[in-house]
Amino acid sequence: MKKIQILGTGCPKCKKLAEATEQAANDLGIEFEMEKVTEVKEIMKFGVMITPALVVDGEVKIAGKVPSVDEIKKLIA
Amino acid sequence: MKEDKCCCSGGVTTILACSGGSNVGQITNEVAKRLDMAGVGKFFCLAGIGGRVSGMVASVEGSDTVLVIDGCPVACAKKTMESAGLDKYRYVVVTDLGIEKVHDFRLSKEDVEHVMSICLAAVKGSSAVEVPSEA
């Protein structure tokens, strides 16, 4: 099972990234669990300085952007 | 990331300095600190790029503007960026500005302010941003 984490304090961009990632994972039929990390101190432990960010199995795939669903599919596949 | 600020709003400028073991290396560090404190950009850890910390690399990739400051033509910061596949940045080399590299950490205020003005121009296209005169 993939562990997907969305890093962000909860602004509209963070929510949009979470929704798009969920859709991408569902489209791919991936078994996953999603966690939203909203505490800045926890976000900084990933080395991320810009949000929103997408983390897959502990690796930060993208930060500061909300990619399209198709782009997210490539990042989480 | 400031504790009380969301960083989703865009327009993010990141600053990476070689922070090396010479006067010019430490000038890059001092200038990067001051630019951060002045709100011009965020001072990032170049070591995080060298260590391939995924969050650091992704943060630089996601920045709108990136400024890399090297102290000398050895170009450690530039090489670190390029080895991580990061090639979109504005670039300043302190020795190119007429400052000689020596192993002396007593930094000249004039040198720091000169490099600061060049870096501001590199980021903003002007030196109109007010910055603190002391560290």
C-alpha cells in the first residue's frame, strides 16, 4: 500500500492537491492511504519550504505546485 | 517557512549560498541571511540540495525565482545545483565583483553591501528593496 501525504496548512491549493491526488490514485486503482500534514513543524521535517507538497512513501515528489491529475498519476505510479 | 505563514501564495524566491570557508564564501552567507530577513526571499540549505533531500530539491524546483550565490569561480553552489538537475536560477559570483578571495572572516561592510545590491538587482531588477544594514 502506498502512503501518500499532502503537506499544507489547509488553504484551497492544499485541498485541491489532495482532491487531485485522490482522483489520480483512484483512476490508477492504487491501494493507498492518504494523510494530510497541516502542522508547519511537521511539514518542515520533510525539508519542504513551499506548500502544497506531495509525498509518496516518504519522498517529496513536488512542492509549491498543484499539478494536473495526469501529472500526478506519473508521480504516484 | 515562517511558523505563522502559509507558503501557498506563490511568488516564492529562494536563495542558495555556497557559504564557503573564505571571506567571499561567508559574504554569500551574510548576504543570503540579510535578503531573507528583508523578506526578499527564503534562504535555503545548499547542503540539502547536495544531500538530495527530496523536500529541499522539490521546494527549489517549485520556486518562482531562484538566486544562487557563489563566492568564487570554483562554483561549488552552481555545481551542487547542476548535479541535482536544477538549472533554472539567477547567478552571482562574489569574486566577479572585484572582491579578492582570502582566508579571513572579518568581512568588509562595504563588500557585503556591494554584493547585496548586486543580488537584489539579480532578484528584483532593481535595488529598491530596503534591507537591514547590520546582521
